Amino acid sequence: MHPNMFGYPVEVSKHEDGEWPFDTKFDQIEILQCLNAFFGHPDMHSNIFQFYEVNRPGYGIDRGVTVLINQQNEYYAIRIFTKPGIISNKVPFDPAAYIKDRIQRLYMALRDHYPATYFLNTKHLLIILQQFVFFPVCQFINPSEIRDLLEIMWYASKARILLDYNQNHWLVSDDGHLLYVDTDFMGQILKDRYSALSENFNQAMVFINHKNCNILAKILPEFATRGNNYAQFLDEFFLVLKNYLESWEKVEIISEKVQSKLDCFQNIFDKYWAR
């Protein structure tokens, strides 16, 4: 793995042979046996993997991510969680089960907008392998990115989850396909789809500005042609937009850029829904 393969600023450091990249509480033999079994390697004890620490400060990874490369030159972010022991007759909190459930919800909800993810189990550990994504942070400057953002909002809302709209979590591939790459979502499951859409809309609007708002105006009518589910999405979207615009009416001082975005939103609302 070389920094030049990214095409944008990145920091890559290799864990040299014999240097174990994980906390010593994670048993090396146990992990290697599990990884070798998953990848179909015959030697169940040797370390034939390469491990790297990858940072792209300001470009998608603020904290280092451990990346595994196997013999087929496939790249996976690897995370490890300890399963709890049994404490007397009480059922302990299980962080491994908790994060697994939340990642599974993301994976099922976002479909191909989420990286391929695999859960490996040992007696004591949960190992999570997730396709490592090299793509840069999305800037939301073309129609395909805005279109995918709306679709992801709809998927997340149907699953009643609120995504984390930190820009570092939104990467775009060479073909313009938008991915949400965080391993978690915000808070608990929301009470209904409309509440979820409202929350996702309010947070996603951080990506819409006076420069790309006109793209949103061109994309929204496309959803009306995608079938009943998307027609329902549009109805709910414009109700949320209406509430959003009304909330800004109470704000006394608004910057020019924000006002420009609000004017664009109002034009979209007046043209496509308020009729």
C-alpha cells in the first residue's frame, strides 16, 4: 500500500513483520486462525497478512484505521471487539453484539451504498472485516452525488435510523457512486419513518449550499418517475422541507449564503409541491 495510490493526501504506515497491530488483550493466534479459515488459507497459525495504519486527516479518516491486505491483494478495514464473559447470573452488556446489530442495520438499509462487511466469530472475539474504501470525501458537486444522497436519506428513513452526516463518512467512487462508510448511526431507532426522514433531512442539509441547490432542484422531479415508493418519498420530503423553511422564519439574522440556499429551497417548494 503506497500513499500515491490514493490520489489525495493520506498517511500510510506499515506494521512490519512480527509487529502485532492490535492490543495485546486480543490473542494473536486466535485471530490469525479465524482470518486464515475465512480466507481459505491452509496454514492456520502463520501470519501471511500485511497490516497498515491509514490516516487521511480531513479527507475521510480522522483516526487511524487498521487495514489488512490478504494474499489476493484485497483490502479490508479490520476491527476487533471482545465478547463479554458471564458475570454471576447477570447478562453483561455485549459491545460486540451491539456494534454488530448496528452495522447490520446499516448494511441492510443502505444496500450498495454501504461497503461489503463480514462478521467473523471466535469464542472470545468478534472480528469485523469491511471492504476498505480508497475514494475521497464526497463534495456533492454533481447530480449523481445529490441523487444518491436523497436515495440514502430515503433508505435510512425507512429503516428509522439517523445517519451521521460528518462529511468524513461520505465517500464517492470513481463512477460517482455515493457510499456511507461509518460503522454506526446516531442514537437509537426512531419512532417512525417520517420522524426519521425529518431528522435525516435536517442533518443532510449541511451538504446543500447556494452552489449546489440548483442541482437538487433538477434531481427531485426524477424521483416522481421511479414508482409509488418514491412518489411517497417526495410527498414526505416536501412536508419536511416546508417545516424546515418555517423553522428559519424565526431566525432574525441570516447570512447571505444561507439566505441564498433558503431562497432556492423556497423556489423548489413553490414549483414542485405547493400547488
